[in-house]
Amino acid sequence: MPGRWDILSQPCCLSSSPEDGELGVRQPMAREVFQSRLSQCKILELSKDTRALKEAFEAGDLPAVAAKLQSTLHSLENVRLDIGVTGGMGSGKSTFVNAIRGLGDEDPNSARTGVVEMTVDPTPYPHPKYPNVVFWDLPGVGTPAFRADKYFQRVQLFRYDFFLIITSESSTADLTELAREILRRGKRFYYIRSKVDVDIAASRSRRPSSFSEERVLNQIRDDCVQRLEAQGLRDPEVFLLSMFDLGKYDFHLLEESMVRDLESQKRHAFLVALPNVSKPTLERKAASLRQHIWLVATVACGANPRPVPGLPEVTCDLYMLTRALEGYRHSFGLDGGSLVRLAEQTGQPLHKILQVLQGPKTKVTEALVAELLGQASGDASAFSQKLLNVPILGSLASCSLSFATVYWMLRTSLDMAVSDAQSVLVQASLNSPNRRLPDGSDQWSQPGT
């Protein structure tokens, strides 16, 4: 049997089952979820500061626990992530910087794009919703005077967590030298072959009777890999992208690699900032947010609790919960600005997109949060009883109903946001000429089917 504090190092299992709110899967009732989960993982994973939290829980002082967790939550929400985007001139670097931030080239905060190299100096472009996630548009590689060592002095290599190297052609000696220099300096890079949609269209036009998209993609990838290996890079991985449709080709593989290689807090920051271009993206984002529900719930119940209007047996910080639910809407592109931008980009009438939403269509208010807490309180009663049997959560017994209600409200609200994000993505795909959805399939099941 694990010791009382050994459970702190166990991975969270609330996001590992298909019953856990994955897209298109039935949501169990609260009693089913907590009776089947709590015996398997008695406490969710803490990412940092385990020793301090252990001392706080041993003291049985919820305000002290909440204060420490509040610091952890603040660090999680404000961790800095700097991504350097470099590569060949005219390869689509600036377009990528815009696309991955969910912007078009004509948005006021977009990076400058053009048919010639537009970037002269390293230029930071913070994410419009998550300014702590910064994409740096770096000068292009490939001028006659290019030297990798001088280039890194110019762009300040130490500044970035990792690099994206983008080329629209076969690998060049300059790009390979750049990649080797990144590795020598202890940094990570991801090699992207852009504009594959252009190559596919050209191949289809030239050889309509024998055209195979899969064959063309394999040829492009193999050519890049062979050239990189010939120039001294071992086992290179190449990701094929269209800058105008990130959901196609290898973006989900690129995303998976970047997420896997980041440490936990930066991984979470990166995930919530990603554009909602595919089903795998939504699922990874949802899993990361679910892992932190307990953290938000504990702070909301312990830091500045107040009785909830109409629900006096539940005390919590309504303002904090309002921010959390608005955060879900922003991360899944369900806020007003994101939906308007999506309608403009896809040509879908805004009312068509709005009609598929089941969750809030307007800004979240404290009154709405109080209403949702009231709806959650009934189902949460079974969970509050289970809390008393979890060793480390025994100190929450005095507010077990509040914690259970807040937790379940956040859980169901997040699941609703994920379901709405899926519905919006399906609706947005209806204008696609070939009706292929962002996970590469021909159709998705609708939510709840």
C-alpha cells in the first residue's frame, strides 16, 4: 500500500478514461464518476512544491493549503514560453506565426507577411489571449552572408525554449548548419516543410489520372529526410504543413512532439494557447485543463470563500470561478471575438455557429456561476462523502460539500466547453470543398453519439 504522501507522485487518472468527457462520448453522472475513480487515484497529481503542500495538509489548515496552491496556480497561469520561428526566406514563417495564434494576415496584431523576406530583426508576437506565450518571428536564413554563429548572436539563442525551422523547399546547407548549431547549444528544434498544399495541387494538375496525395506527401518527406541525413543530421523528423490550413497533414504530429518535450507547466501554457484546429488538439487541451480542476477548486474554496447567493451551504470565491469558466471559453475559441473571427474566416453565418452551442453564449458572470453551482450541488453530495475516505483530503472535511460542488461544476462546465468546441469545429468544416474534417477523417460523430 502506498504511504500517505506517496500518492502525491501518482499520475492523475481522471483524464485517462474514455468515460472522462472525451469528444463524442457519453458523460456519466457524478456518482458513477467519483465512485469509480477515487479508489484508483486518491489524489490528483501535484506538479511542484510537494513538500510545502505536505506540511500544509499535515497542519490541517485549509487556508494555508489554499495559499500555497494559489501560488502554484499563479505560476501555472503565468509561466513564460518563448518559441523561435526561423527558416528559409519566404518559407511562410510569418504566416505560421499568425496561424498558430489564431490570426489572419490582416489582423491588427498579425506579423507582416509578403512574397519577399519581411523580417529584419527578431520580433516578438505574444498570443492575443495568452501574452505569456510568445512566438518570435526571426530573420530568414539563406542570404550569401549567412553564418550560423553570427545568426545566433543576432537573434540571442538563449531567449527561446525551442525553435521551429521552416522551409518551403528541399533542405539547404544553411538550414542544416542552423539545425546542427541549435543542437550544439543544447536547444531543441522541429523541422517543418511548408506549402505542401501547393505541391499537392501542382502534382494533381500535372498527373490527374495517377495522382495520389499520400504518395506525394511521402515523396516530399523522404526527400527532406534524405537531404538532412546527407548533410550530417541523424534520424531527422520532418513535419509537413499547410500554413493556411493547420489542421491538415502533420500538424497533429508536430503538436504531439512539442507537447511531449515541454516540462509540465510550459506544456499546459502551450496547450491552452493552441488554435482549435483538430480533434486531437481539443482532446489534449481538455486533458490538461482537467488535471488542474482540483487545484482551482481548492483555491476557490480556501482562499477567499464567501457564501454563494441562494446556496448558503456552499462557500467559495465566485470571482475566481468566473475567471476559470471564461478561461475555458477563451481556450476553446467560444468567446465572442473568436466566434466572430471564425465566421469571417470560414464564410459561415455567425448565427449558424452560435446555434450549435449548448453552453453560455455571452460573457460568464458571477450570477451564472452561482446558478451552475446550484445545479451541481445535488450531484456533488455523493462526492463530498467520498472525500472523507481520502487520507490527504481529510483536512477538507469541513468544506467537503463546497469543494465537491465547485469541483463538479468546473468539471461539467469544462466538458460542455469541449463538446461545444467540437460542434463548432464540425460546423466550420461544412464549407470545406472536400468535407474532410480537421482530424483527417471524412466525418465525426456528433457530441453525445
